[in-house]
Amino acid sequence: MIMTTRRWYIFGAIVGLILAIGFITNLIQSKSSFKELVLDQMPDRPIERIYIDHQEAHYIPLEDQLVITDPATIDQIINNFSDIQLWATTSRGSGEWYRIYIGVQYGPNFSIAYTKPDIIQIWGGSGMPRKYEKTFRIINGYDNTLIDELIQQHIAEREVQREGETDGDLQ
């Protein structure tokens, strides 16, 4: 059977429609929110603690991690993240970053790497589907002043503590 011009146009339209549907589906699935990816996956148990590493290097000693157990501060941090809108990306970002570990009592834990100004990587806890382990670009802005303030306060406290340890060694 010979393809006429009209049949080629119909064939091309069908192929174009299939490609357009795939493209639109991919766009819809690329957009998400922090609430949908992390908060909705957590059980109705309280968050016990949040660990935060401010990493300009690859290794941070365990004692330099900021551990937050105060429920009010944990709620502030979670509320700060909850309205973030995300778009899937392959960019890893570079520069100053934080690793934030959210520990839930008897439930999945999440690890988040936030690279300034707008890249966030999310790793789900054990047993979580791999769809939660992606890199995203924050598309609606994110105010990181709360975490910056907590980190700066922690760094200042650690410096004072180290100076005290050094002064004690000299005596």
C-alpha cells in the first residue's frame, strides 16, 4: 500500500500527538512540593530531632553537627520547608550547602541536601520508593535565614567551647 500525502499528514499528526502527551505528562510529573514528597510520607508520629550540617567541606565531625530536639524549633524548620514548590532537575548545584536529617520516632527518616540558593536533594528513609530520591530546583523562593541563624549560633558556641578547651590545655 502506497502512502498518500493525506495519510502522511495523519501519521505525522498521530506521532506529534503522542509526543505532546508524553511531554505534557513529563512536565506535570516534574513539579512537586516538599509537603507532598516528605511531609505527607511521614507517619503521624512526632519528629524527634533534626540534625543539620553546614558543609563547605566534605567531612564534618559528628560533634560539629547541630542537633535540634526542641519541638518549637523543629516546627519552625518544618513549616519553613512546607510551602516550597519543587521542579525536578539534573543539576546538583555547587557551593555552600546544608545536610538536614529529619528523624521521626519509629518511622521513615529523610535526608535533605540544600545547596544555596535553590537546589534541594531529597533521600527517603528505608522502605521509601525511589521516586523520593531526586534533585529539585526550588521554584517559589525559600527563606533560609532560620537555618542560617541556627548554624551561625551553633558555630559561635562551638568556637567558644573550643577556646575553653584550648585555654584549659595551656594551664
